[in-house]
Amino acid sequence: MSADARWADLLPRLLSAAGLIVVGLGAVWAGGLVFAAALWVLGGLMIWELTRMIAPHAPAAATRLGALASGVLAATWFLPAIFLIPMVLAVALVGAGQLGRERACFVVGAAGILLACQMAGMLRVEGGLALFLWLVGVVVISDVAGYFAGRIIGGPKFWPRISPKKTWSGTIAGWIGASIVGLAFSGPSGLGQALVPLSVLVALAGQMGDLSESALKRRLGVKDSSGLIPGHGGVLDRFDAMLAAALLGGFLHVAGLLPGAT
């Protein structure tokens, strides 16, 4: 691969990333209903993308399911936690019933997306701003470190059958970047240096989320989940790692392994 081809997508990626960072950090900083509304929109868009990938000739179904997902996320924000799992499963099963193929993929994917959105909301509300910024920082820095290390160093592929571009050098660089983020946040979060190994664990979860979406796209024969974000593909392409990290972070928080409200 030539040097020009290797870096051809860098400018649109950087411009899109800058826009996402500004909007995303604004929503995270605001918290409350502003952040919640951002999650409702993102969740609906990702369900829309998932449906379109599985059933590209059913755009109306994708729109309906995306709207339903946003509505359910909004409703569960105000309802007791006992309603969360039944309502998430309802969306997943209703959606699967409208698809002619890959129904199991839709159920697992839709449930994962919606639960991750709720976990992200819980972490922001109960964990506080510093803890959520740590989670975002781990995902972003591990992704950026992996991107540049993979292109500069290269080397053996991490899992070529699923994601031909990912290398071991990029994966390890991501873990190192996550460790640095954990060290930087160990004081503000109140968890101390125990946050460093947890950061590596969250980075690994993010990488597995990325690989899972790559495997799904390969199975469905699509390159990107959509074209909504120039240089990145779709919303699901950009937030796949964050979904997995939020799921793990939420479970760690519920288990008492992360600090409580700050």
C-alpha cells in the first residue's frame, strides 16, 4: 500500500471526529435530559442502521424500528429499572419479526445497542462527569493510538479473517493509550491506580465491540453501516467500541468496581 493510499481517509476522519467531539462533549458536559436525548437519537440511528444492513430493501421497516427504539429509550429513562429488560427485548423481538433473515443477529445486536445506551446514561448520572469522561477517553485514545500505530508500525494482523486492517501493534498501542488515560483519571475518579488495569479491560472490550461489528458487516456483505459520518461510515461504525465499553463499564459499576456518584 502506498503512503498516499494509507493516509487517504485521514482528513475526512479528522474533520468528522472533530465535529463528533464538540457535539459529544457538549452533551456529556450538559448531562441530564440533553445527554439522555443524545442517547435516544444515537440509539434510534443505530437500530435504523442495523435494520438497513440486514434488510436493505425494507427502508420503511428500518425507519419504524429506529423510531420505536428511540421511543423505548426515552420511556425507560423515566420508568423504573424493572421495565428495562422487557422493553428492550420487545424492540428486539418486534424487529426480528419484521425481518426475513438474520433474525438472531438482529435480536442480539438490537438488545446490545439499547442496553449499552442505557448503561451509558446510568454511568453519566450515577458515576458522574469524571467517570464518564474516563470511559470516553479510554475508547477514543485507544482507538486513535491503534489507528496510528497500525499504519506506522504495521506488522502481524490481529484477526485477519474478521478485520484485515487491524494489527497486533495497533491493539497493543491501544492498551498502552488506555493505561495512560487510566493513570490520568485515577485521581479525579477517586478509584486510584486500580483504574489503570480497568482501563485496559475497557479498551479490550471496545476492541471486541469493533471486531464484532466487523464480523457482522462481513457476514452481511456490507462495507459500512451507513454513510452518515464522512470518513467513518455510519453511527454504528463510530460507536461500536463505545457500546461494548459502556456495557462493560455499566456492569463494573453495578458490581461496585467503579466509583459511585461524584
